[in-house]
Amino acid sequence: MRAKWFVVWVGLCTIPLVAWAQEVAVEKDIVYGRSGDVDLKLDLAKPPGAKGPSPGLVCIHGGAWETGNKEAYDPFIRQFAAHGYVTAAVEYRLAPKYPWPAQIEDVKCAVRYLRARAKDLNIDPEKIGAIGDSAGGHLSLLLGLMDPKDGLEGNGGNPGLSSKVQVVVNLFGPTDMRTWRLLPEAEAPFAVTLGKSWAQMITEFLGTSDRNAPVMVQASPITYVNRGDPPILTFHGTKDPIVPIKQAKQLHEALQKAGVQQKLVVMEGAGHGWEGEQLAKTVQEGMQFLDAVFNGATKPSETPPQPTQK
């Protein structure tokens, strides 16, 4: 998506990478699971010189569940690995060829893969997080909010292991499919950029555009909020016409009510993504949040802060 409103997280290539991030080795196209006749692959970056088990991090690309690829996160996984995380950029099956729930089944499989190989990869299996933008933010939220009883684990591999992550960084992902609507001014650019209307896209993804359909509840992160959920950080622009900021506010109000550790960072004037200095600051704040959670500074049982409202 390249229209002016679609300056998304993949624009991170504008961030100058420090030398130690450039030197991080990346292993490409590791098969983390298989669904039917499809090999599911990830790219993996490890912290150089790590002595003990490191936290793990799954990065999930956006693209309306129909486009995008894991390569968009290549600079990110290097930066996060240099900071101390075993970081994986994961691919997942795309609609319309593979409709819901293929996408959540695949990213859940990726988390199970990291846990199954935690010893070999030098990962602390109790410290795995997820970060994603737009559709990837939506899937990251589901990894943090869904429980085993909620299903949708799929048959990709490593059954029996938990697919739930311990922290989520969500960048402008949809949170309630029942209420998510493009702003009127975004409808035409969206159709031009994606080659179809929002209703066509969501029908190809979920099988219907009927907001009262059960699948809308099943695919909504807000459905699964409860007190035992992990800390969640969201970044969202006030001028986002694709996923209006109301989506983020609704989620964080529900998290606050449930007593979940959470923080909403409101990006004044930003649309569906940002770049340059704003993006560099987002990366830094995201890492600080991950560090605090993995180091035990924030816990779900603590009294959550108020969402940032501007």
C-alpha cells in the first residue's frame, strides 16, 4: 500500500541502522511449520555473543491480510537482535487463497516453533513477545489475548505447546471487527491501492462483510480480553483513516477495565503509519516497553496506567 495514507511500519528502512545492528547475522527461510502443501517460513536474527537464554520476539507484517511479506521486517529483526532478542520475522498464508483462520493459525504455529526449539535457539520460552503493524498488529494482539480454550491453533506443528505470548506491541491494528470502518475519505484510496473495496477485502478474508456474523466476534482481539492477559502497548495515529483511533481506545478501555497492564501512545497528526524520526522514537519506546516486561518491571497484576487521551 503506497498511497499517502499507507505510510506503514515497513517504512522503517528510513531508520539509519547502527553498525552493530548491521552486523547481526540473519538465517533466512527457516521452515517453522507446514499447513497442507505450504511450508511456513521465518527469518531469524540472534543476539551476537549472548551468554544465557534471551527473550524471543515474533514480528508480523501488515498488508490487509492479503499482501506483504516477512522481508519488510529485515531491518527490525536486526535491530531487535542487536538489542538482545532472538527475533523472528514470520510469513503467514494470505487471503483470498487462504481465508481466516489460516493467518492466526500460522502465527500461533510460529510461537510454538520458538518454544519447541528454545534450547537450540537460546530462547527463554517464558519470555516471548509479538509485534506487528496493521493486520500484523491484529494478529499480534490475538497471540497475546487468546487462550488455549479459544482454539484456532491449527495443525502446523508442535501441538501441545503454548502459542500465547507474554507481551504485545501493536501498531494501529484493528481490534473489533464488528465496529471497524474506514473513514469515508479513505474508501476511494483504499480501493485504488488494494484493487478492491473494504467490503470485498473483508469478505475474502473472513467470508462475509456482515458485522453481525459470528466470525466477526471470533476474529476480534477485544473478544478475548480478560484479567490474565499480558501487557500490551499500542501506537496509533489520530489521523488514521484506515483503522480509526477509536479502535485502539476501545481496546485499551477494555484492557483497563479487566486490570491488564497496558499503554496507549497517541501519535498526534499521524495516519496509518509514520516514518523518519517518529518511527525511530516508536522503535525505541517499543524496546523500552519490552525490556520492562521481560525484566519484570511491569506485570499484568499491577494497577494499569490510564490510556493516553489527547
